[in-house]
Amino acid sequence: MTNTDHAILVEDLRKEYGPKHALDGLGLTVPRGTVQAVLGPNGAGKTTLVRVLATLLRPTSGRAEVAGLDVLRHPDAVRARIGLLGQHAAVDEELSGWQNLEMFGRLYHLGTRGAAARARELLDGFGLSDTGRKPVARYSGGMRRRLDLAASLITEPDILFLDEPTTGLDPRGRTEVWESVRALVGGGTTVLLTTQYLEEADQLADAITVVDHGRVAAEGTSDQLKARLGADRIDVVSRDSGDLAPAAAALGAVAGAGEVFTDPDRRLASAAVTDRMTALTETVRALGAAGIEAEDIALRRPTLDEVFLSLTGGPTGEGGTGTPTGVGTAANTSTAFGTDPDRTDPDRTDPDRMDSDRMDTRGANA
């Protein structure tokens, strides 16, 4: 793949704060017209990476190119080709959606007519034309986020950085944003997405990079990462909490040497198996022979949650017990990740911060 095929190219990127390595030799390649998700636990370096690529932060060493341009040598040219959507909405709630977009257009020197035309185009494109004249304060969370996303596209950037774009949104709001992102990528935009929702990466990303301690722990498609764990899993939910231990024992006899994880709150036992259909049949028989009534028995693939925790050394409990990895919803997962401490790292006072090259979070080329 040549450099012209890369929307983003990162090689041996490092960012140090004294003894702390926020980025420690990180490498990343993002083809044009794709969605690249970056996952990692708190403090892994996700937001630091976005700040470097968006020309907000100077790396200690290494190479970073965006749209074929070196971020240190050509920061202004990089900004002309990117958009940035931060974690929090940056629109004015007192103004209408149309007034927000028209104002941003004028700030980007599109002129009165050009700004008005671009505002109408974006409102139509994001399904906000019916509410475009209403104050943003009356918008739902999903509508505000779509408006914020539209504002980051005023100048039609080739590459868009989305830093946890759906944090705080309900499922409907997240779905609305996902649909907008898919439409952008369908039009040729390249997206680098950092997210605390594993489901979001599973839904949107063409490729996923797992980052831990400033380094790449693994990368590939969602299916490729799940395949690293190999076996399928069988989950058994006992109807009675008193049956959890014998259900786990019955499942363990089928799984053989595999470890059985249990979750008392969910009355759930889970284990990896090899011959999926044979194991499922034997599990049903073993439960019946033990007189255990199961509320649910499921055969499934490993989840991205389980991949993430296996790669980053997440807790799996002691002695084969504890909350099973990958059994939570996206909301459960967000609790584990929380807000990335990179946001409160010394970036804000770092002498290497590119203060002369500040940009608005609504768009990188302000």
C-alpha cells in the first residue's frame, strides 16, 4: 500500500511526560474511506493520539501523517483536510440549528450566501431540516449530536476524528449518530473513532486497534480479534440461584479443562467449548441428569468485550468465578471504561502543545 492509499499513517509515535509514556512507539495505518476504531482502557493514550493527529499536541518523537501530510511540518494544510468532533457538544443552545451552522460557515469564511447554502445542505443531509429553525435547547440528545457532527463537516473534510461521539446518549441517540457516520463513510470520508462502547466499534469499524499503555496490543477486524480467543462459548442461566454451582459443575464436565466463569447476580455459568453442537447437546443432557432446570442456554461467539479484557489484562475473577467477561450491555461496558484520563493529562499545560495552532472542536481547520 502506497502513502497515497493512507488517510492516516503513524509510525513509532511517542509522547512522554517525564517518566510517563502516554504514547510508547504506537503505529497505525488507516486506509482511505474506512472507519478505524481505537479502543483502550482509561489512560491508554487514545485521546493523546487524536490530539497529535489533529495538530493540537506535539509528539516527543515518531512520525504522523494525515492525508499524506506530516502533522508537524504542515499543520495548517492538515487542518484544511480534517474535522474533529470532541466528546461534548459544542453548539449554542440559544441558537437554532440553522443559525449554528450558518454562524460556523461564516467563521470558516464561506461568505453569507455560501454559509447559508451549506447550513441548508447539512440540515437536509442529517435529517434536521424540519427542526432547523428550533432552538437547540429543544433538541433531543441524538439530534444535538447530529447537529454537532454536521458542524464539524462545514468544510467537507476528507478525514474526521470522532472522540467518543456518543458518550451520554441513549440507545436511540447512539443509533442516530451511527447512521450519520455510515452515511459519511459511504460518501468517501475516512473516520478515526475512539469510543468507550465496544458495541459501537463492532457496529461501525472496518478495523479495530486495541491500545494499552500507549502501545498497540492488537489490531484487525472485529471477527479477526474475536477469533484470537478461538472457541465458542456456552452460557447457562439457572432458574434458581441454588442451582448455579451444580450447573457450573455440569458445564465444566462438558468443557473439560476449560475454565468456567460464574456470575451469581445473573445466575449464569459460562465456559469455552470446542465442538459447538456436540457440547451444546451434552450440556443439555448433563443439566437434565443433574435435575437442574435452566432458564436459558445459549451458544455464542466470543464478544469484543472478552477480547478487550483478554488483551488488556482485565479482571476475570479469582478461582474461575467473578463477573464473566462480555456479559454486560454497552452501558455496563461504559462504566468500566469511564472518561479517559488522557483528557486531564498535562496536555493542557504541556510546553509541546501547539498553542499557535489551536483549533475549534467543531472543525479542525477553524
